[in-house]
Amino acid sequence: MEVKKGKWVEIHDIILQTSQRAHHLPEDTKQVPLEMRVKGFLLQDAKVGERVKIRTLIGRVIEGELTIDNPRHEFDYGEPVPELLTIGTELKSRLFSERWKDHE
Amino acid sequence: MSRAGKSYDEVTQRKNEIMKDALGIDYDRFSIGTIGFDYEKMMEEVGYPLEETIRIQRETGVGQTPLVEMKNITKLVRSMSEPGKGATILVKDEAQNPSGSFKARRAALSVYEAQKRGYEGVIAATSGNYGAAVASQAAMRGMKCIVVQETHDSRGVGQPEILEKGRICEALGAEVVQLTVGPELFYQFLVLLEETKFFNASLYSPYGIAGIETLGYEIATEVKERYGKEPAAVITTHAGGGNVTGTARGIKKAHCDNTKIIAASVDLSGLHMASDKDFNKKSFTTGHTGFGMPFMTWPDRSDVPKNAARPLRYIDRYVTMTQGEVFYACEMLAQLEGIERGPAGSISLAAAIAIAKELNDDEVIVVQETEYTGAGKHPTAQLTFATKQGIEVRRGNPEEGIPGKSVVIPEKPEQMSVKDYDIDKLRTSYLKNALKDVDIKTLIKEDIDYLAEEIRKDSSFVKEYIEKMGS
């Protein structure tokens, strides 16, 4: 997919390969590289997967593999949590029993 | 500079010189004897006096947050306490700071100092609310800001809470460098300091701690004014130790010498903080024992040569609660008091609900922070994420919760309790760390006095420990 120069993108890079990592790491962490993700404006037309340069929000130019065009925030408020939903009425029925007794 | 000069070992070996340039503090000036250190002199000479801190914070709208009485929660606590028990619970609504948490106080002095000394920008290493605080302060002062976060595991998965904290930093104009799990975040932090020549807006510099003194001071003076007495206790959420240290120093500056300083953390024992697999099994990304314990017993593991956050100098108690109890407290704050805030800020509220039961009903107990909430940074977001990571979420006895396996939310407020840590054990563990690799024959009186101040004991406690160690 072709991404145009100037687009807001995310890049990815390896900071330390597994062999370059610190000593005394837990086994599972030792087996994976230290990776970096940064967002910024793409400095040239490029395809996802290519090495590119970006300019970050503070003007720094950094390099990495182009991974996402226009990265969206994918987190949200989550799903309704049944374990939380009734806490309010449970407690209010104790404090204000007249008004909230039906919820006991 | 060649790539060769940037290997992990090479950069970490240059740590001290990089730090000196990035902070401009000569820590050696305060050293005495073999390991001794004049902590108060450092705070006095490098930090700012309280009045100056207040003035600087007012420039950017930081502080003077509301201290709100939890009328319904207090009533609930009294309904389940012995007659005459159940202290009034107050909450300092720190979410109303410009960046949404008390961390704005910490960032205020650092960014002010960086601007005054002519730095182009500031860098902070944090996955927490501190990032937003530094970004916010930098925005107000027209400075550049980089936040380095530990964000993803090796699958590229991140906690919604941390992703939100990254988003807000960008929204406030910062560059956010997101890394995968590992202590080498510190290495990348050093690389960036060296490359950019920016100021190290460390959480643990004297500025990062002096900034919190206003929080303790505001609490103490307002409680005395409104209730005609000192707070019986102030509960601070404890992670890296700055919150407890700065708050306690501010309380002392308001001459509340009888106020008990209680540190509270979420119990995450069993989860390894540097483990790629454990990283996303926790439902709290700060205020937990994974930071709390190591920083309590060895503060100098931080990103500055000498940490200004030294909790053992101040705490009277250290308590832990379960993740389930904190989510329950967060829900209480929203549904009984009408204040919707983020979960991490409710850690000390959960502890206060349990501890208020022990105190008399004419006493006052203060929860010293809240944090902002939003997408990602909300109990529903964190618990939805937990369920997706295979963690069981259920109602029941919170003590049955196992970090990384289950979150058990209380069925009733009577199930809320705190677990007390033996502070003497923490003190001994501090001494063990402080004296590791030290030839005890080289220690002079000032070293012993320093260690005694560090753990708030007299020097005979330290001498006895050393004698036992030598035998």
C-alpha cells in the first residue's frame, strides 16, 4: 500500500537484538528483541514495510519500518462489566434503604 | 557518532556524564564518608523553598485542588464500624490539575528549571501520568518534550491504560517513544538525552520531589482550618516513592507532626515486572508492589544518581490491597460520591476505607490523590482487557484474588481490608542493599548516621545490623 509523503504514520524499529539486550532479564524477555514504535509525519512516499524517515511532533527525524498509515487509537472504555454494574445500587440500598430498597 | 558507541554497555558506562549534562546537578557535592549523603542539604540547595514552589505552580494553574469530604462513603464506613469508630474520609481531587493528576506538581519545577537554564526540551521516562504532566508543562512553557514509555509486549499488545497515557502525551504535543518490555528503557532514555541534549525531567530529581510538597502542605493546612485538628492519617499511593516523600515533607512543613504517613500499593506479588509475558497480566500499571517494594528498599535504582524520593524516611505504615478492592473503591467514588476518576488514583481510597474503621469518628483521614479518567483509563477498560488476557474477573472475597490469574471484586464493603507490611523488615532489606559491596571497615560515624536517617531509626539499630552482618 502506497503512503503519501506528509501522512501521519507509525514506524517500528528494533532497538536491541536479543543478543544485545541487558543481562539479568527474565527468560521470556531475553528471547525477544527490544522494539520501538513512534508516530510522525512521513518524509517520502513509501510502501508499508519499507524503511522510511519520519518527522515527529517535536521535529526530530527518525528512521524505521513503516507499519501503519494514519494509526488510530484502538483502545476504548471496554465492555460493560457485570461485576461492576450492581455495586452502586447495592451500596445505595444500604445507605438510603427507603429509596433504594427494591434493589436489595 | 558511530553506531559502535551506542551499544548497551557503552551507553550505560557513560551514564554519569550523560546525567550530569542532562540535570546539571553535581551529586558528589552532597556525599559524606563512604556511602553517606546529605539529603536535606541537597533538597535545600537544589530544590525550591515552598513559597517559591507555590508561586511557580500557580504560573501554570497547578495545585489548589478541592479537598472533598466523602460524606456517603464515611457514612457507609461508620455503619460497619464499632460504635465511636469511623473517621471522616477526605479526598484531594488532584485530577483537577491541568494534566489530570498530582504529577503536574512534579513536572512544574522540572520544566521551569529546564526553561530557566536554557534547555531546548525535556525528556521523561514514564508509562504513567507523569508523561502527560511533563508534556502539559512543556506545552505551557513552549518547550519540546519527549516521553519514553514501556508500552507493548512482544506481541505488540499494550494495556489500554498505558495506550491512553501515550495518546494524551501526543495530544499535548509531545513525541512519544513506545518501547516493548524491559529495563533497557533506561538505555534508550540515555541515548535520547545524549542525542537531544534535553533536560532530564526525572521523577526522582529534587525538583520532582519538592513539587509535591505543596500537596501535603495544602492538605495539612486545609484540614487544620476546616476541622480544627491535624489529619490523623494521610494515605498516599506508593510506587516509586516520590508521592509519599513529597507529601510527607509538605505535611511536616505545615507542622502536622502527629499525622501518620501511610503508603499504600496494590499487591502484584508473583508477577515479574521485567517479564514480557507477565506485563499484560496486571490490571494496574502503577501504584503497585512491583515498583513499591524495590523502590522502598533501594531508592537509588532510579534514573538519577541519587533519588530524592526516600520513603523509609517518612512512612509510619505500608499497606497493600488487592486489585479487586481498588476497582470496588473506584466504583464507590463514582456511584456514592458522584466523582468518576481513574482506577490507579483509587488505591489509597481503598486503603482509607479499611483504615477509617480503626480510627475514631472525630478523626480525619485524607486520601491524597485522584487521577483523570477516560477511554482506556477506566475500570471497565482495564477489566475488559484483563478478561481478554485470560484473567478471571468475579465477585467474592477479594483475598482470593491472585495477581495475573484473577481479580476478585468484593461483594460487600466489610470485605475491604489492608495487609500491613512489617516496616522493620523493609528497613533491614534497605540496609542489606545499601551495604552490598561496601567494605564495612571504611564506614565512619557520618555513614552510620546517614543510614539511621534513611530508615528512621537510631544509629544503634544500624550498628547492631552491621555487627550481625560481620559475624
